[in-house]
Amino acid sequence: MVNEQTVAFLDLLAFSNHVRENTKDALLAFTTYRSILETKITDDLVHPPTSYSNPILHDLATRHSVNSFNHFLPFSDSVFISSDEKDLFLKQLGSFVLHCFTFTSRQYQNPEDPSDPTKVVHKFKDNTIFEETWYPTLFRGGIALGEAFPIELLGIVKNKPQKTANLAGKAVVRAVGLESKVKGPRIVFEKDLYDKLDTTTKVYTAETEIKGLYELLWTGFHYIPSNGQDEINCFYELFLPAVNLWKAYKHTPFSEHYFKFVELVVTGTLKVFESNGHRDIAISKIKEIIKAQGLEHKTAQLLK
């Protein structure tokens, strides 16, 4: 196909609700993904993947890079990203989305206020207190394969005309349409893309509850496979923040979104450790942590 592109459409999960609650703090999500993008671009310039002779470091640097992104076009609470690649793009996209969440996730591991893990209290030496809300930077999205054309449009910024980049085409339309098909911070795509992925990328994918629709298990990029079975000890770093967010929101209309996130953490973990032959070890550790969180009644649902 001429001009075949892989296009991702990402939408900040629950952003409109966060804006209604606290506009100023909701806007911090933009700062988060800008910081992640800037860091990755800088790393590509200072320490490109090609600068690492060690295969393991080269693989990590490649996965954490954004050198497959042809276009990264934010607008309001959404982002369009396009690439000539498929496998590399999905791996780098997964890493990008993961790091956007982990930028603030440590706060949710041991929150000062369990009823609101996003509340952060800053105490200064002069006894003054400053509070702010760190909403999680979580995306829901769709990925599509097909034609997409970069175009240049004319806009107005502060009363002055300014050229602005845009992206249009069938893949763009399909990616946008896919985003709303699932609940939670999940990124989905159709079988035509799945069938073209290599086995190393399929480790980070799974078929969804909707037949023929697959998702990118971006939580799986939390682990360094070369570290072997000991990497399972990092599970709680994603699981506890996800669980604490769900517990805080479970009596709200957003409950399902956050429980789907908890499920995604478990599914992504199991898929990675299964590929390394350590699924049983992973299940044992996950059950232990599920029990410690008082969620034994959810074990079967989470380990399905």
C-alpha cells in the first residue's frame, strides 16, 4: 500500500472530569507528557540506541526511544502519532505511555489520603502548606494501519496567522473510531495490524473481550526481560498505584475504567513472564500481593 502508516490516537482518560474538578491541576497532565517526550528526544540525541554496543542496553535504549515517531501532534486532551514502522512503533508507544503514568505513580503507592491518592501536600520549613492534585496521566486510544497524510494548515495564534501541522487519512479516522470501543486506559487495534506484527511485539499484545480487537499491553514494558524471574518483584510498583486509584474511585461512575487498569497491569505482567517461561513464579507473586491488598475475592477475575 502506498503511504501505509501506523497511526495512534491517544486521549487523556477522564480529563474532562478532572478539568471540572480542578482545571489548573488537570493541566499538569500536559506537563507530564511533554516532560517525558522532551526527555526521550534528548536521550535520542545524547545517547542514541546505536551508541550502545551491549545488546541488552541497545534493546532498552531502542524501546525507550521515540525515533520511530514521524509526527507527534497534540491538540487539547488528545494526541496523534504516526510512524512508518509497526513493531518498533508499538514498543516505543508502549514505553511512552508507561512512562507518562509512572512519572507520578509513586505518589499513589502510599498516598497521604487513601480516599484521594492524587492529593499531594507540600510542607515547607516556614510551616506553610501547599496542596495540589496529581491526576494520573493515563491514555485510552486506538491504533490503525493505513494511509495518512501530513498536511499544513493555517491557524491564528494570539491574533497572528501561524502555520500548523495536521494529519489526515483513513488510518486517522479508524484510530479515532477504535478509541471508544473499550473501557479503561487501553490502546486497541484490529487484526490487520496484529497479523503483521512479529513475535517479539506480540508478547505485548492480547485479544480483548471484543473478538478481533487486540490491545497493546503497555504495562508489560515496565519489566526488563533480561533480568529474569526477579523482575516480578517490580510488580507492586504498578499494581499498588492502580489498586489505590481504583479503591478511591470504585463508588463512582469511573470505577470500571480503573478496574480495567488493574486488570491491564496483571495481564501485561503475566504475558511478559509467560514469554520468559516464568508464568508460575509470576502467578505466585501476584496472588501474594492480591491477598495483601485484601482483594482475594478478585483473584479469579484478575488471573483469568
